[in-house]
Amino acid sequence: MDPVTTTHQFQVSIDSTNLGMWTECSGLEAQYDIEEYAEGGQNFFTHKLPGRIKYSNITLKRAVDGRSGDVAAWFNSVLLQSVARTTGSITLLGEDHEQLARWSISDVIPVKWSGPSLDADKGVVAEESLELAHHGFVFEVF
């Protein structure tokens, strides 16, 4: 795969709900807690062992569009249910909307939705953001 150097978009789906195209995605990261173990008689170093893995929350951003109502409906559906974790995917699309890569995300729940700051004097695009918590992802390149 060639390095990503041009403008791309992200298609986001949660279970069977298409949340549309997004222009910014951050937080696709994983990190191990490192546990240190000092071995008796070993004075040159401390063993560093991988512990639990932690996943950052994912934040998506875009201009408000026709799918924004679907995002709000999915976000509000959590209020009507007990915590129902779902599966999701974030698909990186190229210039011709070909699939370049996908992150399949497990146990997704919405954390925060932010709507636009409305100020007619500034003339900026109305943007929304969505923050997701999850229990991990699988990355695949096409």
C-alpha cells in the first residue's frame, strides 16, 4: 500500500446503522501497561513485562450532514436500553471511494456527542463530533 498522502474520508458503521462519512478520526491506539519485575541477583536491569492492554477512545469529526440524525438516534438509543455494546467499523476510503483499510471495533458504546457552535458572524462550517469507547479493534489493509 502506498503512503497516505491525499485527502481521505472514513465510512463509519455501528452494527447495521450507517453513520455516514467522517473527515477526521483520532484515538485509534492501543497501549500495554508495563509491569516491572526486579529479579534478585540481577542488578543490571529490571525486567519489563506486558500487562493489560488499554484502548483510547475514538473521536470522529465532520460537517453536519444528512446522516447527523442517524448519529443522534443511535446515540440516544443507548438511553433507552441497558448498556448494549455493539460492533462497529471505520473504513478508510481513497479518492475514488475504494476501500484502503478497515478497523473492526468490538464492544462499542457512545461516550459523547458534540454539536456545532453556532455563530452566524464567523461563517464557519457547522461540525459535529462523536466519541466512542470500545474494547479493542482489528486492523486490516486491502
